Amino acid sequence: MSRRDWLIIGSDARFAKSADFLKQKGFSVLHDPRDCWDDRTDTLLLSEKPMRVVLPIHPPDGSPARGTLEKADRLFAGRLDAGWQEAVKLAGKVPRMYLEEERFIWENASLTAEGFLAGFYHSGAGPVAGRKWAVAGYGRVGKTTARLLRAMGADVSVLARSPAQTAEALTEGFRTTAFGGLDLADQGEILVNTIPAQWLDVPEAFSYSRIYDLASAPGCLKPGAVHEYYRLLPALPGRFFPDEAARVLSEALCRMDS
């Protein structure tokens, strides 16, 4: 029996559609629509022996049995926790991290920002224009979100994590403040967080009427902090633009595979 070209694991809609995109390119593809790795996954890998395995953005719950991950030639992943890093090391694999592929990062950031805006309008929270916004973090998602909000007529400030981010935001005309500096309450009515860390405490949280968190779980609120209008919004590209997000992901996988 010939080996499968790809095994794609993950429940995010973009993973199922990425499998379809790769099939259209002539590859033989299996898709396991779960976010876990268990005996069933081990059996699938041992029986099908796919040449390439793609893990979901966050490492799957569970881990491969010894001797199974070795059956794949190449491993693609978003993020790996300590357990998966050890499993990959024991299998002798060097993972190809698609969340570190520069073109994918920027294309995914654009879809994330547009997905947030679509979700904001759909929620009935009102218009963007004319309101004060604060964007925490000035990486790819933060930059794209701040620029999009300003283009829609918002009054946007940036909470920057480093002098380099502060300088870049300033040169683009945004008001800025560094963490631990000015009162966060002066920076905006609505907060959009893009920082993957629990940095926001209760007093600062209640300075905002609404908080939208585009980072991964557990989000930006410190343990024990609560806000009535806090919303954690992960995986926006797959939720709002699954076809385009799948195209972006499948093309990144193919670039990294070459």
C-alpha cells in the first residue's frame, strides 16, 4: 500500500479545508478532526504511515506512543509544549513551525484583524469610528489591528511592550505608552489585546468598557481577574474566513515542505 502524503490533525475549520486544498493539488490527504492524540491516532499513523503530519496550532491533548511519530518523515506544528517537545525530540524530528513562517504570520494577522472587526460588528457593540481604542501589543496582529481600526475612523492608542515597538508605533502616528508607565485608563474606551500573556489586573481591566482578547487561552486577564464584558476570541481566521484561512495555511505548508 502506498503511503499517504499528509495527515492533518485539528478541529479548526481551516484544517479540514486545508486538506481539501492539498487534495486539489494532487496529494493524498487524511484529516483527523480532533485536537487530541490517543490510541486511535497512533493506529492511524502506524497503518497509513503518512509522510507528513500537521499538528493543530496548539499541541494536541495526549502524546504519541513510542515508535509512532517516527513513521512520519516530516512534522509541522504551530506551538509545542514541553511534553510535545520531548516527544518530538525522542522521535528524532525537527518540527517545521508554521507559526514562525513569515508570510503566513502576516497573512494570518490580516485575517485575524478582519475577523475581529466582523465579530465586533456582529455582536452589536456599535460603530468603530469616533471611539477611543487601545491595542495592547504591537506585533503583527497588533499592528494590523491598530491600522485597520484607524482606517475605520477609530481613535487608536498602542500599549507597547518594548522601546522598539513604542518607536515604531510613534512613527506611524499612534499615541503610545509603555507597560508600567502611564495610567492605562487614559488610553482608550475599548481594549483589544494581542499579547499572549496574563498581564491585565482587575483595576486596569475595569478602566475599559469592553475587552476583546485576540491572544490564545488563557488570555490577558491575571488569575482571579474578572470583567463583565471580557471576550476571548481565539482562532478568528478559521471562524470567519475558513476558505481563505485554509488557503493561507496550505500554501504555507507547501512552502515549508519545499
